[in-house]
Amino acid sequence: MPFEVHIDTERNRLNITLTGFASMDDVRRFEEDLRLAFTQLPSHRGPHQLLYDVSAAKIQSQEVVHALRQAALHSPRTSAFALVNASALAGRQLSRIFLGAAAHVCHDRDAAVRWLDAKLGDLQPSPQKVEP
């Protein structure tokens, strides 16, 4: 499956990785995995952090982009959101999926993890909005 969802309860963080090309069946399974992951986060710690790594993803179909946009719109709010992207072309799709989301865009996963770790405990992170 092109989506992987890992829960880091110590950091109250969801780590999502998208690799390759996703089908609509993949998106449906991802949404189920995501719903389950949200229930396993420690709710007493407030909003979770999100690390979304698409650095190894292919350009997705418009149908998949639309479905991911809907999933993003209905996701619980985060305390900090780091997006790993190494492609300008993928960046255009990501801007449609995460339009208006307060995301800190990084070009590699290590930088994203460092940024999120620095935000642990912060009440008001200073992310950038994803613009079209």
C-alpha cells in the first residue's frame, strides 16, 4: 500500500508516508487507517502533531487529489504540521490538497522531524500557509 500511518504516542504525532501512486481503494484504506490512528493518540495531550512525507510519491490522479483534499478538510486540527516534499510539480498538487492548512514545508524528513521536535510544548507554532 502506498500509504503508511505510524503513531508516535510519546510525541503525540502521526507520521504519514505516501510513496508511489495511490488508487481510490488505497485512499479508502488510508482513511480507515487514519481514523483508527486518531483514536490511539493520547487525547489528554491536546492536538496532535502531523508529519506527512510525500517525498517519494508520484503525481496522483485528480480523483485521488480530490479525495485527499476531502480527508484533509475533515481531519482533526493539529498543533504542528510538517510536510516533506522534494518536488515542485508535486507541490502544486499538495497546495490543492492542503490549501489553507498551516504547514511547514521541508525538503527532507530529518528537517521536518527537527522542526516538529522544536515545536513540542509550544502553544502557538509559527507555520506557513500552503498557497496555490
